[in-house]
Amino acid sequence: GRRRLASPRRWEVQLDAFLVQLRLASELRRPLVVHAVRSDGPLLDLLRAEVAGGGPGGKAALPPVVVMHAFGGSAETALALSRLPGGAEAGGDAPPLERSYGA
């Protein structure tokens, strides 16, 4: 998970580890579960940068499915996240965006 309450150095370490996991999930075409608490803005920026960079090996820049666990961002950020290209739009086999709300 990514929690933006840590020191700046620890935050950088978390970002580096997240990028490794994100790129591995993309390369292997596996789903990625993201626990992003108070970091939805930086997460959106990072995902947009990955999309712009083209992803590993020129394949889809994002994993086929990205599950946002414990998302607490705004409706606008959620919409922006849902519109990121990757998965199905880039030739993956991801289903269309589904919204579910936990009980």
C-alpha cells in the first residue's frame, strides 16, 4: 500500500517499490490491487506518467485490471483514474470498468 504519512525518504522508497510492482503486473498482464491512502493525486500523476511512457516493452502501460482498495479521493479523481488507457483499451483482456461499493 501507499500511505503518504511517512517521511519524504520513506515516501520515495514506497514510490520506487510501487513502480516495480506496477511494471511487473503490467508486463505479466496480472491485476494490481492498490491501497492508496491520502495519495490519490500522486497516484494519478504516477499512472499518467506510466501511460505516457508506453509501459515495459512497448506493451500496455498499465496492468489489465487495477483495483483501488480503500480509495478516499474525490469523484473527479475516480473518474480520471477510470479513464486512464491501459488494460482493455490497449489490447488487454480486462473487462470494462465496474463500480462496486463495499458493505
